[in-house]
Amino acid sequence: MQKQRRYEGVVMGPDGNPLTLDDLPPANTTRWVIRRKAEVVAAVRGGLLTLEDACARYSLTSEEFDAWRRSIERHGLPGLRTTRIQHYRVSEA
């Protein structure tokens, strides 16, 4: 059985590459494209940031972050497209 390497301050990003705090979107980000949302979710999942830290850093509500997380879990990265939100909501009903 192969052991997974763990590097302090590094998590696996949404594209499979290492992700550090320096790689995360700037705190003043206002245009949330799929990649940026996915990076923040990956950082929280991997323990790079706490949920509270991410919400404070990016002025997010926990509900907004949780919506991103659920969209990724249910629909993958395409679920983060704002143009597809209505489609996914209808398909879940």
C-alpha cells in the first residue's frame, strides 16, 4: 500500500496540482469564476483554511460557501457555473 505524501501548507487543488495560500484568489476578489470558487472549496476541504477564515477573507456567508461545496459534490465543477444554477435546481426538485 502506497502512503500518500502530506506537505504542510499544501493541498490538492481542483485541477490536481498543489495549492498553497499564495495560490488562492486575492481577498478582494469580486469576479468569482469556477476555478476561484473551486480553489477556495479545496483549500477549506484540505485544511489550508478554516471555513471561518475563508468566509472572513472573501466576505462570504457560510451559506454561500456551502452552496459552492454542494454544487461541486453534486455536479462537479460545471455545477459552479452561475448560468447553470437554475438548471441544477430544477433537476434536483
